[in-house]
Amino acid sequence: AHALGLGMVYQHFTLVPAMTVAENLVLARDDVPAVVNWPKEMRELEAFLARMPFKVPLGAKVSDISAGERQKCEILKQLYLKRRFLILDEPTAGVDPKARRDFWNEIHALAAQGLTVLVSTHYMDEAERCHEIAYIAYGTLLTHGTVEQVVAESGLLTYTVSGGDLPKLSTALSGKPGVDSVAPFGTSLHVSGRDPEKLEAAIAPYRDDAELHWTKSEPSLEDVFIDLMGRAKDNFQ
């Protein structure tokens, strides 16, 4: 894997907490000498960081920096090892929203420099940031392509419903012919189906309810994900 320039960033941190960021980066190298010339190594490390789209506190102990900073260090370690293809396993699990956004901005900046990144994630807003996505369930590839292609090829028709007793409506519609998925989104409900006639027939009894507001909308990536997972077969049972 190393010879191919392949690097892996795991969901759980692999840096040594008691060591500084610089020590973690330098000592991870395969060619590090037995006696380290730290002034020379630091010059090389600083020159490397000057080419990166984000910075980290080199002199700080890993145990003293935030989860977002640690995640940056994990990626930088792989890049310092000259990896050109990174696999990221749930890279933002346990990271706060701002750090997640900063992380993805940095990943896109690195991709623009030629780095190839493969990410596993359960966050649909993160999947939407990728150039291409693939859904895999129980070892089977369900669909792949750009976000626009995956949404378009789903064939879903979606209604967004607000107002009224949405939990009651969800229970009433779930499992009805023509209704492939019903899912809450904040203060609204997404009702989706592939057969327009059957879907319209299923929701018709509730369209005249003055408390419910129905709006035809484009299916979201999460609508597609929920629908695909609902149809996926657990072939491991």
C-alpha cells in the first residue's frame, strides 16, 4: 500500500498523545534516521506545511489539541509520507460542525492539488460534497455517480408536508401502495414514491386537510438514501 502511495485515516486517532505534532509527523516516516537531526527535519516539515491549505500547531502535544486539529494532523501525516490516495473512514465522527466544514474545505483544496480521496460517511450533507458517490448496502453496490445523477436516476417523486399532526400522518402513509418512504425532516415530512399515480392515490385522502400543507419538491439525497436502504436486502441473515 505504501509503495502505491496509499494512505489510510481511521475513524479513531492513531497519533501518539504524549508526543508533539511535529514529533508525530517526523517519526512516522519510513526513512527517518536513528538519530534525528531536528533542525533539518523541522525546516523540511515547515517547508511542507507552507504548501498545505491548512496549518497545525507543530509544538503542541497531541493530547492538548482539539479533535478537529487532530484530524488535520492525521491527514497531514499521510501527506507527509507522500501518499497520493487517501482512504478516510468516517473522518468527521465526533467533530463539531465548524470543524467538519473546515475539514471539507481543506479536503477540496487538497483534491484540487491532485490528491484522490475516498471517504466513507453516513452524513448525507458530507456525501453531497463529493465529486461522485456510491451507496453500498450488505456488500452490494446499489447506485453510483454524481449527486445529480443519483437523484435523477432514483425516479422518486417527493412531497414535503408541513403543519398538522405529522407523526399521525407518517403512521397512516407508511406502507401504503405507492408510498416508498416517509421520513421526518425537521418540522416537515418527506413523502416519496416512484409511481406517480399510486402515490397521488395514497395521499389523496389527506390533501384536503386544511392543517396540512403539501408541496411537490425535488427529492433530496437523503430521500434517495432512505429509499434505497428500505429496498436493500440483508443477504447476511
